[in-house]
Amino acid sequence: MNGSAIKSDFIEPSSEGHVRRQRRKMQRVTMMDVAKRAGVSSSTVSLYLRRPEAVSPMAGQEIAQAIEALGYVPNLVAGGLAAAGSRVVSVIVPSIRNAFFAETVATLQTELAAEGLQVMLGHSEYSEEDEEALIRTALAWAPAAIVLTGLRHSKAARHLLASASVPVVEMWELGAQAPIDMAVGFCHTAVGATAARHFAQQGFTQLAFLGARLLQDSRAATRAEGFAVEALRLGLPEPQILNHPAPATAEAGAQLLGRVQASLPKLQAVACSNDLVALGVLFECQRRGIAVPGDLAVMGFGDLSFSSTSNPPLTTIRPSGDLIGREVARLIKACTKGNRPPGADRIVDTGHLLVERKSA
Amino acid sequence: MNGSAIKSDFIEPSSEGHVRRQRRKMQRVTMMDVAKRAGVSSSTVSLYLRRPEAVSPMAGQEIAQAIEALGYVPNLVAGGLAAAGSRVVSVIVPSIRNAFFAETVATLQTELAAEGLQVMLGHSEYSEEDEEALIRTALAWAPAAIVLTGLRHSKAARHLLASASVPVVEMWELGAQAPIDMAVGFCHTAVGATAARHFAQQGFTQLAFLGARLLQDSRAATRAEGFAVEALRLGLPEPQILNHPAPATAEAGAQLLGRVQASLPKLQAVACSNDLVALGVLFECQRRGIAVPGDLAVMGFGDLSFSSTSNPPLTTIRPSGDLIGREVARLIKACTKGNRPPGADRIVDTGHLLVERKSA
DNA sequence: CTGAAAGCGCTAACAC
DNA sequence: GTGTTAGCGCTTTCAG
């Protein structure tokens, strides 16, 4: 229990290691070991690690050396227990395969890491039930914060979270209802409306919305609804909303275009729930000899990396996934530092931006 | 920035909670509370949680009820400390924005979650130095396993890992050197060779490799090298390798095509480091009126979701990111269950698959 | 500025 | 089967 692990003077490739570890506790280098070697108490080491300036320079020097010599790695698990709160941030997204969330999670992770916060990742796969289970597990880690996607959660989940008194940030959606605690995102109804308005301004009247997994992805469904409602409000005929049951891919987009062409031959413009879907539409239009934007205007959502380079370049709506990540990180950092943002600042609207290119 | 979309006059939970929590420990429901209410000892509760069948049905019933009534959420941090090893798996990838890794991480997370293992995510951004820091932090969590991308790591990182006696899985690369512990992936040299061979078989002699961030992404560089070496071996002229400093995007592909067209007018076939790059090439070819595969054959890498639908459908090489995720999970599960795979089984080759479509 | 002491909530022998 | 007893490695008062 008190040995120094560094006795093996060089790499000891752990062939035995695992077994040993499983049977008996590893003789890990502890803070106590460092303290002894530095000739101080473990609480001084602890203090040094947290606020080096609060320790005398001499002791600090000694400690630093001991840490180096012993190859000490602090045990955050023990630290978390003692401090009654770990430096973990649990992030739950529908799927990291989705480029939107990948972008946000990437930014979030980088920002949080700079603050010594770890990201624990979970996938709800668009299931409230799975999400609830994930939240339950997340809570078991006494996380510094929990980040959820969207405002829709099971009742039990909301209850769990509300009574856990842990900072919660809901992201990628605003407006549908009041957040549990904090929220960073934008209004999807407004996104749909922006698309409808853009089409209306260009004089199109025959519109459609092409979406994938609309039954699961409530945010995409909200965009579709916002699109339809705004079109109606502008006096246009009701746009048709087509849904593909598979995840949002170019393949789905291509198929949807086929379907909508069959049912609405006079179609003038389509808004897609995702740039990938729009890309598939573009591909299928090329195959069918439909000129974009001449015969058909196409609008995407997401402004993914390929959207500026496609033929034609895709007009789309940018949600700023990285900005969301950055703002979520900001909120969380504030909370862990003890200055929880006041009321209104707990909701940040990242808005959306119409990126006009050539496809619409 | 902070337009408060909804003033949360609704749920107002935890406004005090955080403060209280930070100042004094929360009076969290503990296992002891459950035990008392169920009229048993806490170790019985602990046992029940781990192996319900080892507890008498009556006691089990009582405990289950108490847990329910109290809304008990086990504290995994405490559990991890006591058990000298947390149920965390630290996964470090260059970037989750990259669809390859997103796919693998998604699969991995789902598989691991089923076993009660949590994924902690880190991004190295293709920097060995950042990776090392990430590994150091990961180790601080006494993780059940660490998953790294590729076989290249700083010396210090390798040392850290080897002396930590924690299962390590390196993924997405095989063959460059011996893994630290376990590895799941495929040989990138072979991928490059497959591409070269495919072109050679079709009689092309003027080849090029278009890559992005080749200086950072050593695996992509290895594919490029494998491509060139195989071409040479087959008696073809040395392929030119072009590199774009930005991340792999369609934009980069489009620009690379421009460059390679200028320098190699007789070019017959290009292999790309990534399907996104290939997509950009396809787009640019359309713009320039270059027929694919008529005037130029294009091959991608990754088999991303759009590749089957593009114009023309992209011939590419599929690395099976999800299979990698599944195999990594399998290895880790075996380790946590105490049956560490023997020697040869610690390396699994997931291979690669040439997906012949129309672009080459 | 430093050290001693008291846990954090749970697991894991080991008795009973 | 179930309870008792020790800690896991660290943070955090609280004295000195």
C-alpha cells in the first residue's frame, strides 16, 4: 500500500500488471507518497496542487520535485469523493454520428478540458427512455454539470434532474418550453419560418419540406412545422411535408426527391431538414435533369462542410454548432466557479443564419 | 447574445441548490439510508446492487422498495474509489468531427454502456503533446481501459501507459509497430496499395494521391505512402502526392483537383485520403467538365453516407468504423470481466474493403 | 503557512 | 445469506 510504483526502473509492459491489479489493489503512488518524499504532510501537497501560491516556495519546490520523481498522477476519483462532486460533465446527445452534435461536442470538450473538466458522452438515439437511463447513470457520477440535447425529456428525467441540484444545460433548442435550468440554442420554428419566407420572397408558391426521422427528431419536426405555418401565414398553399424513416443521409434525400416529384409535379422549392438530405436532393436532381435552382430551389439546414462546394453551392441555414458548444461551456464554467448566471442569462439564444448561395 | 426567449417563470429548481451544494455537502441519499429503511446492512444493499440473486428474495424486495421510495442513485465515484478502479473508459480520438471516429465512438459508447461502462471523451487534435496531456488526465480517473487512436504516441505517453497497468486499446491502425497492449484496426499501407492496384488493373499509369493534413494525420500519410510504393512496385511512374493543410473537406478536395490538374495534365486517376475530399474532387470535375470516370478516375476512402449516392457513385475503400468500435468494446469487456485475451487475440485486424462503384 | 483528523459513500474480505 | 470491519486516496476544517 505504500510502495512506490516506480521501482521498475523502466517500462514494465504490464503483462502481469492487470492480473495483479485485479487481485489486489495496485500499489499506486499516492499523495501521501509524494508528501513523505517532499517532507511535508499530504494536506500541504493537496493545497499545492490546488493553489500553488498558497504554499511556501520552498515546500512547493520540494513537492514539485517529488511529484516528478515519483510520476505521481492524482486520483480524481478519490478527489471527487472527498470534494463531493466530480469534475465530470455528462453530455447526452441523440447521436454523435450527426455532424451537428459532433461539432458541438468537440468544441465543448476542448473548452471544458481547459478548465480541467472531463466530458462523459452518452447517446440517447432519439429515445426519451434511453435518455432517462443515461441521465440516471450520469447522476451517479455526481457530475459538475449535465448537458442535454433539446427541451423534451421524460417526466421522470425532468424530476430526477430538478431534484438533483446539479447544473443542467439543454442545448440546440429554445422556445418550445421553459428549460429545466439553463439553455443554449435557437428556435427551430423560426428556422422553418426563415426558409419559408426566403422562398416566398422569390415568388415560389409550391413548397415542400423533406425531412428524415421526423417522428424521432422533434427539432427537425419543429422546423418542418415552422416552415408550413409560415408559408400558410404568407398566404401560400400548404407545403407538403415528406418524411423518411431512416437517418438523415443523402440517400434519404434522393429518395425523398423521387417521392415528392411524383406527388407534386409543379413543385418549385424544397426545404430539407439537413444538408445531407439536401445534398441527396441535389444529386438526384442532376440525375433527373432537374436544374437547380432553375427548375427547383433547394435549401438545406446545417451548413455542413461540403455545402459551400456542391453544385450548385447550397443555400442553407447555419445553426452554429460550435457557438452552442462554446456558450454551453461558458455557462458550465461559470457554475463550477460558483457564479451561477442570474435569471435571464441562463438562456442564450445563438440564433440562426440564412446562408444564401446558389441553390435557392 | 442572451435574448431570453422564455423567462423561466415555470420550473425554478435548484436555484438555491447549487449554492448549498458548493458550500456544504448535499444531504444525498446514501446506500446507508436505503439499508436502514430496508432493515438490512449496507453491505447487503451493495451486494444486492451487484448480484441481486445472491440476496434473499425477501431482503431484495425490501431493498428494491427502499431504493424506489428514496429515489436512491448509487454514487459511482465512491464505488470507483472503493473498488480501486472506476467504470470509465477513456477514449481519445484526434477529432470527433471526423465521421470515421464519430462512427466508432458511437458504436463503442453504445456497446460499453450496455456493460455499465462510461465513455470519457478527449480530442488530441492530431497532437501528440495534447494526447499525452489527455492520457495523463485519463489515468487520473483510474479508468477500466484507455482507448487511443493510432499507434503513434509520445514516448512519455507510452511510458505512462505501460507503467499504469491499465488495459490500453489502440485503434484505427495496425502494422506500423507493436501496440502498447491491444489493437484493433487495419493496415493503412495496404489500403493505399489496394487503391494503386485497382488503378493499375484498369490500365491507368498517371496517378496522384490527394490528401489533407498529411503532416498531422499520420494514418492518411501512410495510405499515401502505401499507394505510391505499390504503384512503383507495379512498374508505374511515381504518383504525385498532394497535400492540403486544412482538414479533410470537400473544399480541400476541390482545390487539390485544381492544383493537380495544373501540374499533371495527363492525370488519369486520383486516390483521395477521405471521401469528403473525393466529393470535392467530384464537384470540381463537374464544374470543369471533366468526366468521371471517363476523363478521370476518382477513389475515396471511408465510404461515408453520401458516397453511394453521389454522381457518379463513389468508388471507395471502407474501413468499417463501426466494426472497430464493436471489437474494441469486446476486448475491453473481456478485460473488465477478468479474462484478458491471450497474446494473438489482443490484435484484431478489421481489414478494409474496396467498394467498387462508378467513379473509378 | 502547515499538519492532524475526520470523513466522502462505497466495496470487499471475513466472520457469523 | 448477512453484518462487521476496514479502508480506497483525497479534501477540508480547524488548530497551531
